[in-house]
Amino acid sequence: MPWIFKGDNNRYTSWRDEIANIVKINASDVFIVGSAATGYSLSPLKAGRPFRFPTELNRLPSDIDLALVCPHLFTIAWNEMIKLDRKRVLSKHVGHHWEDTWTKLEHARVNIYWGFFPSQLAAPGTTTARRLRMVFSATSRNKPFLGHRVSARLYRRYEDMMAYHLYSIRALKERLERSEENHETDCN
């Protein structure tokens, strides 16, 4: 049960079923990850930062991060990206999000190699973008997600999703251990 649902299993199940229906996958392949899942960030860059609600003054609310395991939509997204890239128009479609488009596209290729497709890469007008827009709309218009920006990653396989999150937790652990070692050195 993701933290953001505060134990409301009916609401969680209903939302998960709705998202699964939009993406055409099993509800068991729809996940909330990040701080909405735990109540605080596990990102090595924001370790331990509490989930932020829209009502907190002078602070942007936390994002809602979704993970969708869908080999079929992952393949569609990948094929759409290749098609645009081979026409040399991919950067025109996704580049408006980023300052250094080439670096970001190379990063995206690495992400895809590791088995996930970030929603920011879905070019407007594509099947992937339309489907994700429906997912975002279905999520952001309902409690407990009101006022939060939604993003998603399409994973090729469940194993790819788990590997990514395990890698992130290991990186967080290593960063915390280094921080602790530095703190002990500073105190001596």
C-alpha cells in the first residue's frame, strides 16, 4: 500500500484498476514509486526529504512517480522514438524540455537499454504520449493526487523495474555511508 493512500485500500485498488484499464495491463503492473510510496524520498540526491503536499507554503509539492510494467507499450514507445530519431526530428519533438538535447537523448538511450522509457520522451501526438496523458489525467484529478504533477516510467519487464530501484537504494546507501564517514572524520 503506497504511503499517499494512508491505508485506504479501496481508493488505491480503484485507482490502480483505472490506470491498468487505460494502459491495458494487469493492475498488479501499476506501481507508485518515490516519496508518494514511502512518505519520503529514497533518491540519493534528496535522501530522506519528506513528501510535500500542495498546501505547504513556499514549497513545490512532490511529484507523483508511477512505474508501469508493460512490454507492449514499452515497445511502441521505443519504436516511436527510433522512427523520429531516424527521421532526425526526435530532438524537435522532445528537445523543448531540455537545454542540452543531445546529452539528454543519449541518456534516454541508456535508460531504454536498462529497460525503461521515461514519460518525458513521449513525443506529442504519439500513441505513447496519448496513453500517458490519459494516465496522468486519471491520476491527477483524484484524491489523494490533487495538486501534484505526475510522471511515469514504462518498464519493459518487472525485473527491469526492480533492478532500477535496487540500484537507487544501493546508491543511496553508499552516499549515506560516505556522508557518515566524512562526518566521523570531521569530528575527530
